[in-house]
Amino acid sequence: PPLSGRVYGRRWLVLLLFSLLGFAQGLVWNTWGPIQNSARLAFGFSGWDIALLVFWGPIGFAPCFFFMWLMDKKGLRVTVLLTSSLMVLGAGLRCVPVSDTEIRRKLIHGGQLLNGLAGPTVMNAAPFLSTTWFSPDERATATAVASLLNYLGSAAAFLVGPLVVPPPNGTAHLGAQSNTQHIKDRIEAVLYAEFGMVSLIFSAALAYFPSRPPFPPSVAAASQRLSYRRSFCRLLSNFRFLMIALAYAIPLGVFSGWSGVLDLILTPIHVSQVDAGWIGFWSIVGGCVVGIAMARFADFIRGMLKFILLLLLSGATLASTWFTLTCLTTVTHLPLTTATLYTSCILLGIFLNSSVPIFFELFVETVYPVPEGISCGVVTFLSNVFMGVLLFFLTFYHTEFSWFNWCLPGSCLLSLLLILCFRESYDRLYLDVVVSV
């Protein structure tokens, strides 16, 4: 196609706006897990409520295929504006000042559901955006930034929540009523701040967020893609794609559910709300930093995606096994200290979170010319199905968590075996490098 291969400086602004949207969605989704003890006191939440507030994330993926269709047919602008408007409405519902506690809890649950409906776009659209706006030697990096900022938002919740909202015993010198009111006021301050941030991002996207550049940046971006129906037929009949889809969906789904209720899991082993917040924060931040570095490495040395995933999943299997055995200190007699918990959780987050953009690039390369939003949408939908099933069981078995911890090393080991058996191919890269030459 004529004039393909041209890139525009505005691509970085588009990437920034989309990444901020993903950051805000992750922040709002993970609001309650890091402050679950305080939320129980202030709003009367039960353990079932805390698990359900996290569960609204995977439930929000129910209309995932609609958002995939919308992205494929209408482009990024329409999809991003619809997504950000749902987030504004959801964040606003959580701030409605209702005195009735039961009604307030329902509004908060409704707001979390609306924010969950934004998940399909912020988690699926990164490869579509990178192909549409970026050249082949920048695609993996752009995919990493756009996809991992959503995880960074979840990490920010681990930092912001415990620092702003005191734990139930943090104001013990006050009376019981004033203690509860003080914690509730701090939680509402967090909710109002998140609503303001989401509204600001929506306003910026409304003012400027184009669907595509005037001319495509590569041959692959300009090429014809399969239709929506043919894409699904191609995906479901491609055994290699189903292998790596499960290799991504199982460990990432388990890890997302586990990290969303990390405070709930660490409380029985006497880890404070603040310490749990810092553990969750650094595990995700480490994964984001390493993920972007790995993606940049993949841009420079192409054809190494499978090798990178093998390294990351091997590390995740070892780190998750270490954490699980450490929590069983009465059986294994391993030292249960803050240092060991920090180290094992941070390593687990680094290995698993940094694998996300590498997986996304491998999905697109394997099934090209299936549109990026559809292929990545299917795998993130599967990931949220596994996450949802896990959290569903958690709503019934939330008094003992050893079974939840054992799901981590089991899922990582299964993913590692699937990647070992996978035969990689680079169809999109071949088109850009060979055909364009």
C-alpha cells in the first residue's frame, strides 16, 4: 500500500492517554483489596463482599466480544470513549453520599461492575494500538507500556490505599464511633480522588484521541484482516493458539485473583495491611519495569519470544513454590519473615506480570491476519474466566487459603509445560521484514 511505513510523533500522546486510562481502571478495580480491614469497619463489608468487589472485574468481561467487535469495526476512538464513560459513571456511583449503609454498599458494588466493564478494552487493545500507530521495531515496547500500565494502577492501589486509609487499630486513641467515621472519611477521600482522575482522563480522550493515523506505519498495519466471524473460526481451529492461550490464561488469571485479595490471604499469617500493600505494590511495579525492558529487548532481537517466556515462567514457578511453602511454616519449618514474603511475592510479580506483553506479541504473530483486538480479547476473556472461577470458590472458602496458594505454582508449572511444547512462528514479522523489502 502506498505511503505505508510512516510514523507520527502524536503516537506517543495516543499511547499516553490510553495508558493512563488503563492505569485508572486498574487503580479503581483494586481499591478495596488493600484496605479490606478498614472497609469492613467503615461500610460493614464482609469477607464475601471483599471477594465480590474483586470478582466484578472478571464479571465485567462478559460483554468482551462486543468490545472486540466495536474495536474492529469502529476503531479505537469510539471504543475508548465508551470505555472511559463507563469508568466515569462507575467511579461516580461509588461517591454518591447516601446515609443508608445498605444502599451505599449496593452503589459501590454497581460502580465496581461498571469499572469492570472497561476491562476488555484496557486489557485487549494494547497490541491493536501498537500495530496501528507504531513501526515494527517499536511495537513490543508500545504493547508493554499500554498493557502494563493497567497493572501499575493496581499496584498504586496497594500504595495509596494503606497510606491514606488507616487500619482499624490505627486510631485506637479515638472513641469507637469517631474511629469508624475517621476511616470512612479517608476512604471517601480516596473515592473522590479516583473519580476526579477518571473524569480528567475522559475529558482528555474526548478532546483528542484519533482512531488511526492518516497513513499506516507498516505493511502489516495496512494489510487486510480477517472478518470477525472468520477470525473466531481461525482461532478455535488453531491448536497452537489454544495452547498458548491456556498458557497465558491459567497462571495470569490465578495470579490476578490472588493479588486482588492479597491482604485477605496474608492477614492469617499476621502480616499487617500496610505490609501487604507494600508487598503487592513492589511485586507489580517490578513486573512492569522488567516487562518493558523485556519488550524492548524483543524489539531489538526478534524471534526470541518463546525463549523469553520460558525464562519468565520458570522463575514464576520457583517463586510461587517458595511463597507457598513459606506460608506452611508449621509443616516445612521455613522461616516466615517479612523479608521472605517480600522477596517471593516480588519475584512472582516480576516474572508473571512481565510476561504479559510478550504473550500478547506472540498471540498476534501466531494467528496473523486475525485482528489484534480479537486474538488478545479471547485470551484475556479466558484469563478472567479462570480468575472468576477461582474467586467464586473464594466466596465460599474464605477462611483457609492454603488451597489458593497452591494454585499458583500449579498454574505456573502447567503454563511452562505448554510453552515448552509450543512451536513458534512469526507471520506478521515476516510480512513487515521480508515482503516490505
